[in-house]
Amino acid sequence: MAAIATFTTSYAQKTLVLYYSETGTTKNVAEILQKQLNADMEAIEPVEPYSGNFQETIQRGQREMQSGESPAIKPLKSKIADYDVIFLGYPIWFGTYAMPIATLVKEYDFAGKSIVPFCSFGSGGLNTSSDALKKALPKANIKNGYGVRTARVAAAEKELDRFLKENGYKKGTVEKLPDYSAQVPVTDDDKAIFDAACSSYQMPLGTPSTVGKRETSESTDYQFTVKSRGFDGKEATSTIYVTVSKEPGAKPEFTQVVR
């Protein structure tokens, strides 16, 4: 029988879901959070909206990052001081939080607040954006966050239910997940799982060398160590996570890259 863990909060916390979304994916995640937490919610709005066009957003974002001039945002209606916990959401751009968040963390005081990052991404970026928030907000308490690939945002509702319960933001019980096994060389079967999950991604993700696994009541999960080449041509190592649901006919899904 799988171990069951119970997680509860020790006191009532006033919670705000605060997010920026360009294409609507992060908004979808924010709305799931707001519903599950029964929290207040507000969108961050740039004074000059981004177009929603992928190439135009990249070009504008690069200009802003290189110049160090983050985009102006409209004043928040919510008062940060009124909240204990702030779920802060954003898409990942260039490996970190979207530029409107850079403006937000410069202009508002989050000292003493618990910040829970959540993000949507093409391949990954939760870890790097969380690290960036820790540097930008040294007086805030940056908590473990949640991230989901845009390609599998349909999984967010179920995953967030687990995330909120196991981190004490929502009452309930969840199956305690086992640790991954030690890394061992990949077999042909492991490589086939990796390829089925990752081969359709628009950028090459590299070649898996070792893998750790875990079995849950709902899935078989894989933790691949992958060798690839960075933009500078040097060899790089990343960790790629893949899950295979135990539902009949389920296909392997690439969930995130940690670089």
C-alpha cells in the first residue's frame, strides 16, 4: 500500500494569486490556483502590451533585457501589505521570469512575504526563475514553486491539487512520492521512452546517458541525465523528466528540463 501523507496549514493565511500572462497559458494556471485556494487574484498588465506574436516578443524582450529597461506596468489594485502568501505567476522567457515581473519586483515591496512561484514554459525554467527571485527579493521568503510545460497544461489542475496539499496550502491527503532510484546507464527501452517523449520538441534536447526511475500508483517516472551542446558549443549536462501514465494507451510525456 502506498504511503499517504497529510499536510495542513497551521493558521489562516491571506493569499493573493498575482500573475502575468501574454498568451493565456499562465492565466489558465492562475485561475486553477485561485479556484483551489479560494484566493484573491490580479493580473499584472504592461502599459504597452506585448503583441502575443512569438518572434516579436523575443525581439522586444531581448531589447529590454540588454538595455536593462524593464517595461512599465499598470499600478496594482491589490495591496501587497495585506497578504501573507503571494503566488507569483509568469511565463518563462530566456530561461527566467518574463520582463513584466522584473518591473514588479523593482517597484513593489515584498519584504517578509512568502512568495510561491508558478510558471509555464516550453521546456523548463522554474529553478532558474526561482533563483532569480531570491536574488531580486532577498527580504522575501521564496518557497518551492510549480511549473508546467505549455504543451501539457491540461495536467495542471491535478498536479496543483497535489502541490498545494503537499506544501500545506490546502488541506488533504496525498500519496507520498518515492525517491528516484540511483542513476544507471540507459537501456534501449529507456532510450525509446526518452525519444517518444522528447523527439517532437522543436529544439534538440541531447542524448540521455543515465536514468533513475520511480513507480507511483499512477505513473512510471524517469529522471534522465542528458548530454548536449550549449549555445557556446561546449558540452553541457541537464536533467530531463519524463512521465508515463498507467492509464491504457498513455504515451510518454516530457515534463521539464532542469539545466
